[in-house]
Amino acid sequence: MEDIVNNCFPPIAQQAFHLASPRNQVRVFFHWWAQIEAALKASGKGLDDSNECLDDVSHEVCEAVPGVALAVAVVGAGPLTITWHLP
């Protein structure tokens, strides 16, 4: 995880990961990974653009299901309103 965070995560995500307790780092990692993946897919970019990918999209994360990382992103300025329908 450390290599991926340091090479692929934007600075704000790197900071969140490094400030998390060791026991919470996995949760923080996937929280940010889900956002980055959604942003890259929405913008049609690749991992080489991951440091700036959150700047070009509106994104939302759902933490309603423990142990599951869900995120959605769309190209354009916000606000983005998502209604999550989860069990």
C-alpha cells in the first residue's frame, strides 16, 4: 500500500493515509483508492494522471457499508448529489 500511496495518490490522500493509525490505514487506503479509480474512469485518464485526477471531477464517497469502498465521479463542476440505495 505504501508504494501505491506514495506514487499514485494525490497529496491530500497521501496525508490522510500517513496520518491514519496503522489499524485504520487499510480503510483510508480503499476510501481514497475508490475515489481515485472513479475519477480516472470518469475522466478517461490513467494512473499517470492520478495526482490531479480529483481536480477535474465531482466525486462522492459512500461509507454506509463497513468494509466496502464505494465512490462515483463525473466530469464537471459540482455539486454532485448521489442517493445511495444500499441494504
